[in-house]
Amino acid sequence: MFRRGYKSWCENLALQIRADLNLAKIAPLRPEILAKHLGVYLWSLPQVRGLSAETLHTLSGAERSNWSAVAISYDGRNAIVYNPTHSLGRQSSDVMHELSHILIGHKASTVFLSQGGTLALRTFNRQDEDEANWLSGCLLLPRPALVRIKESGLDHREACEEYLVSNDLLTYRLNVTGVNQQIKKRGMS
């Protein structure tokens, strides 16, 4: 359950960030642009220096689907390491999720590599994860962009390519924001 006003705060923040970046309310917001704006390092797994060949192989090999992205502290700054083996839409969502944790001010979870070679979290806070999920959806697909997608008749494939999101995220946001119903009531499909 979100605190009162949280969803509105997220929508407003998504629009404010676009304004700060001189982007239109309906413009796509790429995670790498937001990361740069926030001063957050953004690395795909192969860009992380100092990982052993065994660790790199484990995290990019058969077990690669076990993790998506993680926010860490590096040299006094926030950094995000993401899994480059996932689809571009998934990578975008994963990185924006981690950026959302940073924007909200959540305390970072402790991360470790288990003896079996899988990435694991020592701590997990469901409320923090739900908040980051909601904000990342707003950042990637704010309500004005969703309305534009529906009003313009842009098909889902084109919208997903333009906003660099998965079809699942687009469908979810269209439903939970009420945009599908709003457009349907106005007689548009």
C-alpha cells in the first residue's frame, strides 16, 4: 500500500525531470540520460573492472536471468550495474527501477555473490520495491505519454520501440493509470 499522494508525486516527478532535461511531457526518457543527469555511473556487467573471469562468466552465463540490475556505491557516487543479456526493454526498466530507488532515497540493499555463484540480496524491502516499480513506470511512461500513444493510434510495438519498454510494461501502465478506460469512454480505441 502506497502512502497517500505517492502515485501523484511519482507522475509529477516524472514530468518535472523531463522539464529539467528540456524534454516534452510526452518524450521518451532514456535511463542513461537520467543517470547522467543524476551523476550516477551506469555500467553493463562487462564494463565492471576487477571482476574475476569466473564471476563474470557466472553472472553472464547460464544463470544470467537470475539478476537484472543493482545499485551500488562506487568512489563516493551511486552506480548501477545491469545485465546486458536481457532485452533492451527489460534493461531500460531494470535501470530505471534502480534509478528510482536512488531518487526516492531508499537505503541500498546489501549484495553478495554466493558460493554457488549467484547474485543475492541480504535485505529485501517489499515497500521499497513497490515504490521503485511504480516510479520507474511513471518515469518511462508518464500519463501524458500514455494518452498520446492511445490518441495517436500508435500500435504497441511502435510505442515499445519509441519508449524502449516491454509490451508488458506498456499494457500494465495503460491499465493501471486508467488511460485505456479514459480513451474508450471518449470513443477512441
